[in-house]
Amino acid sequence: MPPTIRSRRTHRLLAAAAGLATVGALAAAIPASAHQDKATPSHHHGSGRYQDVQLLSFNDLHGNLEPPTGSSGRVTELQADGTTKTVDAGGVEYLATHLRDARKGNKYSITAAAGDMVGASPLISGLFHDEPTIEALNGLDLDVTSVGNHEFDEGAKELARLQKGGCHPVDGCSGGKKFTGADFPYLAANVTDEKTGKPILKPYWVWKKNGVKVGFIGVTLEGTPNIVSAEGVKGLKFGDEVETINKYAKVLQRQGVKSIVALIHEGGSPASTAYNYDCDSPGAGDGISGPIVDIAKNVTPAVDALVTGHTHQAYACTIPDPAGKPRMVTSASSFGRLYTDTTLTYDRWTGDIARTAVKSANHVVTRDVAKAADMTTLITKWKALSAPVASRPLGYIAGDIGNTGTESQAGDLIADAQLAYAKSVDPEADLAVMNPGGIRAGLTYTASGGEGDGVVTYGEAYTVQPFANTVNLVDLTGAQVITALQQQVSGANEASPKILQISKGLTYTLDLTRTGAARVVADSVKLDGTAIDPAATYRVAMNSFLAGGGDGFAELGKGGNVRVGGDDLAALGAYLTANSSAATPYPVPTADRITVLK
């Protein structure tokens, strides 16, 4: 996921103004007394041997306090007859109600998260450096979370402020009140200070109740520096996820904590996008792939469950640990659309989890329940403070402009907007490219407030592009342009391609039947119908994140004659204003610049 450096933009703006899902059961063999002798007298804390502990978890909230719009606010549900349907989901007013209902009758309940609670957030949160989201998480009674890559978007000092509280050093106290910080610990076991070698935040945390102890270790992906701006991770070192978890698992064991959960901001991709897909299906092509598989296979068996994130996918799978025993690995999609309910059966005699009794399921945060009044009050407060900025109209669209697919409609729009901006400051600009992870949502035609259908407000555009990057121009040879396109599907991006969104006039063929760099058909790359000349120099526009070689696009970071331009969101706004009106709204892009062969 790309970086978010919001401080400049925020400063300027403020100055100006219940379904059951995937069920994973580890084995049919459940200890005979695991759920039956809770009342049996014993010498272990005055209760039975086994105690069920409820673990509620979610990940990648990204400051989505209000229900997300468009496809970002829906989940896919697999039906009994094999068909699928979509269900509206998300919004902290509903998430709070679902979590509180789930906790009823469960005296032993823990709520945990796996990172990216903040960052790349909608305006209602991002405008205030995500203080509203921390306030909401406090109200949700979150017990603990790992850091994610987006927790570093504004740097380690800002993350420390989110944890400890205090007013922002530039923008001051939001709403005139001192920010009190998170009531829950952020865990960053594998993020250390380069000078001291010590973790910048707590590496682990232990939940305790009536003799029951469950330890949590939190890590983010080792590759965080590759997907966050250099300024955001300056002075920090990100260690190997497996080595770090295994190290602190031993520390916890020495402290007598034998029940351990890892909160990992790294994930995988299940074979189906349906949230209730059976991830343990034995069929060909079933199951899960991605970085979390190797991590799970190598994390010490001392860890009893893995709560993961980052990929925004939904799954509840079992993956064998190094001893070959199945272990639960879960993820709850993103944006607060799902939560995972995992039952950890704690053995009071051993102090460990009876893994054969662990079960887990994802549940939809449906919007057919009562809204939590405290969350409504919170949203109302922050929405009022952001309204003067958020409600400003930028332009008009003729229909939904989505951000999904190899080439997305929103990708075409943003790339064209950046090229138009680039030409306004340098008429020699030839083309523009945009990283797909930087497009956080689509634009929906239906009004989100009182602005009217088809109107694009600043708040809506901010949700699409919240990163406060600049639009930079660089010189690249035609050979470098082709190499950059090849880096979409090779090297660091071969396993999980990142397809750049491209401006009008640039076309090429992507042959997915091939492997590696060969997937980009080199002689198909054309600009305005003419083949790219490897020896010629092209003036290329892109955001500052890509210009720094982000997302594995090292070639883009080698550009010469660099010109740092203005704010990328301002470029999008200016383009919509110039190219749309109520009478002639901006047409939905056809997304036909990349020819995909499968």
C-alpha cells in the first residue's frame, strides 16, 4: 500500500477552512472435556479445566468511520446453490453494535486488530491526522493492535503521538481539545530504532483474567520501507516477521505465557473473494496463496493463531505450523466490513490453547442493526468540523467511476488528470502513470450528502486520493518506460502484479499467459499509435511516491531532470472542474488502454 504524507495538505486545508462466514475448524478431535467440564471442580482457579476465550478481530480499517461507498462498502457472499450476492457492509456505528452484541455472554473476550487502523483515510478522519479514528477505536473497546505500514505514513513521531496523545505539532489541537491518544497498545515488535536497536513501541502485550493469560505479538510486513515514503520510515529498521515473532514467543514463554496470538500486518489471497468461502476446501486451486503462507509455515508452533491483514482479503484458513499441525490464520477484509470471531479454548492445566478446539468464522458488519449512539455522536462531531472543506464541489460525473480491475476507470481518470497538470507546467510532457494502490476508492454517482447525484465533492475526491503526494515530472528513455512497465509483473511484483494506470494515448498488450517481464509485450507499447522508441527521451508524470521508486518500480526512480509539481489531489480537482459541468458531466472512462490476454 502506498504512502500517505498528509501533514502538508492537512495544514493547508485547516488553514483554509451478522451472517456466519468462513468457518475453520482445526480438527474433528476436540478434547472430550473441552466444552463440557467448565463447572467441574478442580484446583485450578476454582473452575473447570477448559475455558473458551473469545477473540474478536479485524484489520485495515483505514479510518473508515462512515459506511464506505460503492464496492468498498460491499462484501461478496457465497450462496448454498453456488451463486453469489453482494451485501452492504461497514461503518463504525454498525461495527460497534456487532462487536458489542458478539461480546454478550462472553466474559472472556478480547478484541484485537492487525494494523492499518489509520492512514489512507477518508477526509473525516484524515483531515485531523486520524485522531477521530483513534477516538472511535477507544469507543469500540479495542484491546490491542499491531502496527501496519500506514501507521508510518506520517512518521514514527506521529505514530508515537497517536499512541500517547498530545496536540499535533503543526495543526494544533483538533476541535480545540487535547488529543488523549489510544487506550490500547500499538505493538511493533519488528520495528526498531536504527541507533538503539530497540523496538519503537511495545513488542508484545498480555491479556489476563482470572488466571487466564493470552499473549499478543504484533509485527508489520518487513517490506514496509518499500511501500511507505522514505521520510515516513527514516531512522527505522524493519525486521523479519518470522524471526521476530519466534524471538518474542520465547520471551513470553519464559514469563509463563504459553497461549500466544500473532498480529501480523501481512496477508494472502484466498481462491475466492467470497467472505464465506471454505478456505480449507480440498479441491484443485482451492486454499490460500501469498506471503502469509510461508510466514505461517515458519512461525513457531508456540503461537496458537495468526490474525493477519494488509491484502484486504477475507479468510479463515488452517495452515500447518512447522510441526505439521494445522493452525488458524484469519483476515477480515478491510474498512470495517467484517469481523472475525475466533474461539480459543484455553487449557488451565497447561496454560496453553487446545488447538484442536480452535474455531473461527468471519461475520458481516451488516447495516440492518441499530447504530451505536456514541459512534453516531462521534461522526456527527467530526463531520461538522470537516464539512466546510468536504462539501466543496469539484465537478460532475455521468456514472460510477470504479477503481477495480487490471485497468480501472478511476485509474484512467487520475492518469489523465496528472498528464493534464503536467502539460500545464511543462508542454513537453508525454504521458503519466499512476500506482493502483494509490487509488483508494472509486467515485460514486449517487450523492453522499446534499450535493446531488453526480456531483464530486472534495471529500469524495479525498477518499479516492488521500496521500498528499506531488505530481512530479521526470525524463525517461523509451527503454526505461518499457522496463518500468515490465516491473509491474516481474521482480518484486511478479507474484502479485501491480499494474500501473496509464494516461490516454499510451497503449500496450499484457499477456498473462506468459511469465515475468515477458508478460508485457515490448513491441506493443505505443504512444499515440507510434511504437515507443527505446532511444528517445520521454517526459513522464507520476506521483512523488512512484518517482521515488515506490511499489517496486525502481526504474521510475531513476528519472532525470526532475521537476517537483503540485498536490496530486489538486490536479484531479482542477481536471474535473475544467472538464465537466452539470450539463456535460465527465463520461465514465472505457478503460481500454491495456489489452489483456489470458
